[in-house]
Amino acid sequence: MPWDKLIGIKLVVLIWSWYFQPTAIIVPHQNTVRNIRQMFFNRTAKARPLTRTVILLSPDHFSPNQESIFFSDRNWTLSNGLLEYADRTGKNITSDFSRSNRLLTIDHGIYNILPEIKTYFPRARIVPLLVGERVSRKKLDALADRLSANCRWDCLVIASVDFSHYLPHALADVHDAFSLKALAAPDPDLIMASEADSPNSLYVTRKFSDLRKADNFLLFAHTNSAEIIGQRDTESTSHIMGWYRRGRRNNKFDTFTFLMTKNISGARDKPGPGERFFYGTEYVNENLTETFNLIRGLEIIPGGKASKVTREANKLTVNLGKDLAVAGIDTGEGVRIIFLPLGEISGQTYLQRGLEKTEYFDRLGIDQTGEIFIHYQM
């Protein structure tokens, strides 16, 4: 092949790679999935022609001042080399943020990710940020604007975020279905209702991607710690890994999620299910008083003290009592229904587990997975 044609082909490939490269990625900081995270970093590095700067966003796990954004301007001596602070970019982004090398040094949302940044982007310098959970929307929007102005084609934004916490695997899946929908949705505001340890970091990442016209979210992996260790009933942490790039917006995550209970709204402020149980779905009703029939093939009726489940052909009817929560994911092709048996001790609601849960499902006539899937007739 003539050299001029070869150069032309390589130039086209380079331009294509630059245009469609990932501009921002989401990774977990829980090291349970470090091997998968490293695979994703490797894939990201290969998809980017050059990365000179990394902006790392993390939840602020330890500071009592959750209204602030903290940064560190230190250099990091790691086992695999020196990771330097990106001084010029950092000054432009952090001009009115609070500096705290101590806070960032002790936060696992930062230090768990640094060795992989050094390994897969060895020429990059870093600007690490801790984003408090009560930072105002105005400050978050301003940060996204600064990132768009200062983080250009050779710069990558990384959101270090874990998703659902402390819930059984099945309910975490429901919350994650909502989070995936929010990550891919046209409106970045939706991500603020996700059940993650830093919706603020996700919002900034998504808003930055929108400003860079790179709002196409692609999923690399979705994992759960309970599934990994083979104990689906235990408290879990879930992980979503994916990137934003240019291209047609992905609508494969356009689901509808729901959660219903009967008269246990006080559990938000008590030991037991707590707040995380209730948020992270599109529709939630903590005190069902009227029949719910928004889902094809599913009818949930407020019942007495004890719940009852009946199934006829393609219709499932749930008489919902205080002893049960019902959650689900409607994919458009069918609905995955998840039953979460509840107990009560001294007025405090809790999730049944183990033998207690097994016996409950036996009485209710539900498979021991606690799940039913209704396929829609197309």
C-alpha cells in the first residue's frame, strides 16, 4: 500500500478514536471488584489516544463539612511510581475550593483508585476532589462548567462511586435499574435520586459529559458484592462501571422501578430498612391505601395484617399487609417482581433473613428466590 494512503488511513483512525473516545468514566472504589475495575481501566486507556490529566471525583466519606468541595495539591508516591498534581489545571478548577491534603489522603474513594490511574495513564497528572453530599446545586453546576472549560480532549473525568449499600441483592438490583436509567436519561437531574454514595459526583460527571456533547452512556459491568461471595441475602454493595462518549444516546435502560409497603413509613428514621430501603426507585409508596395497577399483569391491593399472593394465568394479585414489601423492575418486555418479607420487634421493622424468610415464602407459596417474572404477551 502506498505510504500516503497508509498515512491517510491512520489519520482517519486517529480522528475517529479522538472523536468517540470516553470523556468520563464511572468506577467503584470498593476493592472487592478491583480485578474488574482494572479490566475497565485497561479498556478505557486503549480507547483514548492520549491522557495527560485526570480529574478524580469522590464522595467525602469522613469530613463533617459536607457542604464543601475539598482538593489536594500534593504529589502521590505510590508503589508503582509518582503521580503528580496537575498544577495549572488544578488552579483553574479549585480556585475557591478548600484544600485538605489530610482528608484526601485518608479517603478510600481517592487512594483506592490512584494506583490504577498511574498504571493505565502513566503520563497523566491528577486533580483529586472530594464532593460533599450537601454541596449546593449551584456549586455542582459551576464545577461542571469549570471541568468543561479546562478538561479538554487529553483530559479524563473519573467518578469514584459505589452504588446501592446495605440492601439484599434483589432490592439492590431494583435500585441499580433506576440508577442505570438515570445515568443514560436525557435529564441529568434524575441522577440526584439514585441510591449511590455520591449522586453529586455522578451529577457533575453527567453534566460535564452533556457540556462536551458526550452524553451516550455505555455500561461495562454491573456487579454486586453479595452475588460475588454467593450470599444474596446478606447486606451488599453494588457497582456500576461505564463511560460517557459521543454518539446516539443509549435508551436500553429505560425501565420503570417501584417499591410498595403498607404503613411502615416510620421505618425511615428507625433501625431496620432505613432510608436507603425507600429511595432509589421511580415510584415509592410507603403506605399503600389504594389498589396499584400501573404494571401490566400485576395488581397490588392494600390488605390486612398478613399478605397473600395469588396467581391466575398472566395476572398476579398481591394483598399487601404490613409483613411484606413488594419491589420490581418493568423492562417493557416483562416485570421482575421481588418480595421482601418484613418482621417487627418492639415497633421496629426489619428485613427477614435465613430460615425466617424461607418459612415465610413457604407460607406465601412463593419460590425461595422471592422473585416472580411476568412475561408480557407481545
